[in-house]
Amino acid sequence: MLSSMKSPATQIFQGRQISPGMAEGKIHIHRILYGLLDMDESIESREADDEVSRLDNATLKISDDLCALASRVEKEIDSRLAEVFSVHQLILEDDSLKEELRKEIVSNLVTAGSAVKTVFLRWEKRFLLMESQISKDKGDDMRDLSIRLRNALAGITIHSLEEIPPGCVLATKRLLPSDTIFLRSRDTAAVLLEFGTFGSHVALFTREMGLPCISGLRHLITTVPDGSNALVDADAATATIDPDEQQINRFRKKVERNAAAFRLALDHTFTPAQTKDGVVITVLANIGSDSDTRLAMENGAEGVGLYRTEKAYIGRLHPPNDEELYQEMLHTLAPAKGKPVCVRLLDIGADKPLPFMKFMAESNPSLGCRGIRLLRRYPELLDTQLRTVLKLAKEFDIQILVPMVTLPDDMAIVKDRLSQISSEMDINMIPKLGAMIETPGAALSASEIAKYSDFLSFGTNDLTQYTFAADRENAEVEAYFNHAADAIFRLMKIVHDDVPEMPLSLCGELAGRSEHISKILECGIKTLSIAPPLIPGIKESIRESYSTGSPR
Ligand code: PEP
Ligand code: MG
């Protein structure tokens, strides 16, 4: 709670929401002291072997620490998040990285710390130059590991966030994945970042922890004094520093209203969401892990509308075989048993640094071999998924969704493989097959794509990116990325007009924005698939809307 009620100079910062929610507290500025470790030391050639073994010892120590951290995160947060640290361990074991570090010490005659700094920075830059968010996250991973290793080499054992004041609003330039674990143990109220994107590991952690977080707050830590009072409204992406009494009262009233509205929405969430003119809209969940599925069911999801299956592939040295994939999917979907579930085929591209795809490189990966294009190039990846989903169909009410469809042929090929594999497996009830509409080209070819599809699902995140030629992860072009622009609604409306009988759903982030529900329903969309925490609120918004946009 804030103590001082009077303040001479209120400052309001506007950023981007990373994780929703509202909180108040005192600002704690966290300056990252990488600079202290950046000593560029030369060594004599006779010292090189000692430096190499110092590095080996530090690597072993970090590997043990990561193991402990992974099990702590698994217990305290989520097993999916623990994988971040398992991936860090895999990176440390990478032979080419080890060799590059050894060479840096021996050829350039520098200390182990200096070699770590140079080589990890080189790798970080390589990842940051790649287009996908997963690659950019790998950049974060490299920075995180570099600091850990240099700390270990310098004999520093305490984590810099271990001693932040409990209940503070943490303000910092950026956070690293391993930082976030300390935020929970210190009961941090909220996090304000100068840099950080919605798709990063840190964003994932903060959302999982229900920790309000805003990023894009440039110059925050040089402008705001340590210890200032802060009101963080991540829903509106604003941070009010040194608020006056009126602002504090307004803020607290909004917090109370939100809490009451959520309790009310939760009471009704197991009743179907019907518009004012009597149209029932199905509300499903977007999930990626078993904890998402569990939360979705608790919040009244009527099924799973988008199961992002990438998690089963990321951090593996080889793609999963039928049995591994089956076990992973079974575990993830278990809480949704008895409800319809829609499994999206692997949506990964040549730009993603999957260890078993190292050989692929494209100069413009988001316009390259991603989604279904990659599956067409590697049919065994497609077949493994189809076999697994067909096996799951014996226990679940399953549908299949194909990512990044642009040509009718993309669907024709999957449909054909699905029917061949079904007959090989003696399965008569073939799951329904849907195409994701994520590019303007796909939207304008809907009537052709529909010939091979049982339903269509709009992926407005990518549809916006490709319509406005604006990278969805690049803060610099954020102003061009407007998923609620008229152009997006027009594309959806064209699809509905071209294939009026086709069931249409929406699984992009736009579906979770209550202020746009009427316009979405006006495009003929009858199914929404959204993040689990948003389900009760979106059902309430549907109840207040007309399926035609306005009363007729
Ligand atoms: C989308 O593009 O809107 C979508 C739902 O898919 P993803 O966010 O996984 O690319
Ligand atoms: Mg997409």
C-alpha cells in the first residue's frame, strides 16, 4: 500500500501490456551491474590451459545450479517453465559453443570471463538477427547464461534479485528468465520494463505468476526515483508514479470493480454465452500446457480451440516419435477430456533454432518455409502428428487445425494424408480438418481452401502481421500492427460472405478483446478461442452484445 498521499510531480508512463492486472507499491530500481564483470583481461599462453579448466569447472557448477533451479520452478510454478532451464543446460552442452569458447581463450589469450563475454555476445547477436520470437528468446537465454557463467568465474554466488524489497514494484531495463523466479519469492507487486516483448520467456513467466507487467517504458529507470509510489495498471498499460490522492482513489476503485466483475463473471461462466439476440457463441481456450488446460476448464472453457503443439518440439535434440508425442499430448489435454479439442499441427519454421533443424537457413524466414510449408517439406513430421492425433481421437473429441495455409493444395495434401493414415489405422471416424486463415492471400482464397476444410479459424496475430507487413514482435513497428483495424475485419467479412455456410472461429489475441466482440460477431464468427484467464470476462461481453453488431 502506498503511504504518502501528496506528491509534487506525478508522472504517467504508457507502455505495452505484457501481463494483465493492477497493483500498487514502491518502486525499486534494479540496475543490472553487468559492467563490473566486463573486464577484458589478457593472459600468458602458459595460463591458457588453467583458464580452460576454470571455465569447465564454472560450467559444471552452473549446470548443477540450473538443475536445482529447474526443479524449484517445476515445484513452485510450472513444469513447462522449468524447461527454460533445461534448455539452458542443453546450450551449455553444445559442442560448437564449447569449442568456440576454448578457441577464444587459447587463440586470443584472454581470461575465461572475457571469452565468455565475447563468444556469448556473438551468439546472442546471431539469435537476435533471426526473425522469430523464439530465436530472440534464445538471445535472452544466451545473455542470461553469460552472466551466470561470468558470475561463477568471478566467485559471485548471490543472485542480484535475491535481495529486492518484498512487495515492491520492480523497475528495470530488462529481465532475464532466471530473474523471474526471485520475483515470486519476494512477493513482487508488479514489474515495469524498458524492454521486453509479449512473446518472451519473461512474459510467459509473469503471466503464469499473475504478476502485472508492462514493457516499452523507455528511460523509466533514469527518470523515476527509487522508492517512489507507483500505481501499475497493466490492463491499460500505464504506470502512474507519485500519484495524487485522487488518482490513488480512482485506481483503488477500479481494482475493486475489477475484482467484483471477475467474481460475478466466474459465477456465470459455466452457462453458455448467448448474445442479446439469442445467438450462442462457443468459447474455447488457447492452450500450450496441461496447466493452461486445467485453468481453462476451471474458468468455464467449453473445450480447446487452439492447442499450440510447439512445446513438444522445442528444446529437443530430435523430433518426438509417435509414442513421445502421444504421451505429451495426452498429458496436456487430459483436463479437457469429454470436451472438444482442436490440435494445431506444428507451427514452426526454418528460423526457429530447433537443434534437429540446424541445417535450414532462410534469409526471410517469416515468408519462408513455416507452418504447413515445413510439414510438406518434411512429410514424416506431418505423418507422426497425424498418427498421434488419430490415436488420441479414440479418447478425445478431436479436430485438427493446419497452420499458415496459403494455398488450397496445403489443405488438399493434409486431407489426403489424413484419410490414407486413417484407413491404415482402421479408423472410420476421421477428425474434422480446419485451415488457419493467417494471411490476406488465404482470406481471399477462402472459397478454394474451404473445398478441403470442415472449418476455418482466423489467426489474427499473423493475419495482422502479414496484412500490414509489420513484425508482430518488433516494438519499432508497433504502430503498424493493429489487429483491430478495419482491414482485418473486412478480410474476415469477405471470408464469411464467400463461404457463408462454413463454421468460422477466431483464435488470435483479438478474440480476447471485449471492446471488439460485437464487430467480431458481425463477421459471422460463432466460436472464439482465447487465453484461459479471459474466459469468464469474454463470456460476459458476449452476453452484452448483439450478433449483428447492434440491435435490429
Ligand atoms: C495467430 O497467428 O493469430 C495464431 C493464433 O497463431 P500463433 O499466435 O500461434 O501464431
Ligand atoms: Mg499464427
